[in-house]
Amino acid sequence: MKAVFILSCGHSGSTLLDILLDSHSSVVGVGEMHGAKPNRPCTCGRRAGDCEVWRDALGAEPWQRREIYRPKLSYLLGRGPYFYSIGKKPVDDAEFTGATMRAYAQLLKRFNASIIVDSSKEVERAELIARDPNVEVIIIHLVRDGRGTTWSYIRKYKKLIPYLFMWFLSNVKIEIFKRRFKRRILFLRYEDLADNPEATLRKLCEKIGIPFEPAMLEFDKKEHHQIEGNRMRFVPGHAIHRDDKWRHDMPLWLRALFTLCFGWLNAFYAHKESLV
């Protein structure tokens, strides 16, 4: 089995990338499967618990929430147990991996596909699944201009703290993971995907090991089954375009504050080439 994990900060284009890849005949995009809730809508429009795809993959309700984490020191050291975010109970690694793999296998079988795309954006999830020798894990580190991500958070939640730090902390966490991950890691800028989707998807497909299909650019013509994710997945006829509202709407003082704090990392990513 081949599993592609999209790692990014929220509000960075992971839902768009998930849906574009899901439009390929060999790929199943599952969205943010780690937080699957039966009462939330599936991208197909049904309640997730009433969607046959998810009933078959996750079983009868209630579904166990599988967001996991490691305490900060354990994460930095790369060792120590995982815990469930809800309830703070220790994770049984074998049970967690087995349940996840069974759900993946059911989805691949249903759609006669060979690649899972998981946009849960949870580093610990990718780290734990990658331990399974039967899974070929590919990581996509997706990065958006930090000013756009930060403004998107602050505009939505109307708070400066903690969202000023969200982009920086998320990407630093991913960078720490990348230093110890010994398999394939692909870097992708959201702006490259949004500005030139066909060329970017062609290159990404080559890296993943599948041929590009024009249907990937007509993603709104296929029924999708992502759980959670950006509201764009419900907008019919959604065109691929860069969301640059921050350039006009983000206050100058906030841009200056972000640049003062994190401009160095933002500049590093801005000059880093995608998919090399």
C-alpha cells in the first residue's frame, strides 16, 4: 500500500490538494480522517455517518476519534508514547495502526485504487503509520505564504493569540519530523499549485509514480468523500485560484509584526523550489 500524507499548517491549501489528487483514478483522498465525526458532512453532501463509503470504512457509530500527539519533550527527542488528544489516554500503537490500515484498505478496495491521500496534517499520525513495513509512505510538506495563513486564521477566529504563532509552530514541527524521517519527502508551495495547477500536478504525479490525468483539473465533476477540511469542498464549480485576500485586507501593522517575528522562515520557503 502507498500512503501520501499532506503535512501543513491549517488554511494552507491541503483540502484543495487532497481533492485534486482524489480526482485521479488511482487515488483515494480521505480528508482529515483522524477527526472523523459521524454528524459532520461528507464532501458527497451526506451526513458522514450516513455515507456508505464511511460506514464501510469506519464501521458502526460512534466512531473513535483518533487525533494523537506526543508531549513536547518526547516529540523533540523522537521517542516516547503517543496519547489520544481526547481523553489523554496512551495509544496502543499496534491497535491504532491496524485500525487505520483496515480503513485504508477498505477504501482502496471500494474504489479500485492503489494510493491513499490523508490530509489530517498530523505529524504523529504519519510517523506512526510509517512504522508499518507494508506501507510506502510519501510526505508532502505543503506551505503557504505565512501572512496568508495567519490572516486567514485571525479573520476566522477574531483572535491574534494563538493564531499569530500557528504557521511558524506548525512548520517548525514538520521540519523537526523531516530531519528524522528517512523516506520520501516532497516540498510544495501552495502558490505554485494555485498559479499553475496542471504543471504542478504533472510533476507531483511523476514524483508519486502515477501518470497525470486531465480529470484532476475537473475535480468538481467527480463525487468526493473527504471528511472535514475547508468549506471549498462544498462549493460547486469551484475554480482553482490563489487566495491572496491578505494582500488587500491584512492590516499593515500585522504584516509588519509577522515579518518581524517569522519573516526569515517565510523568505526561506518563498525561495525554496517545489517538487525538486
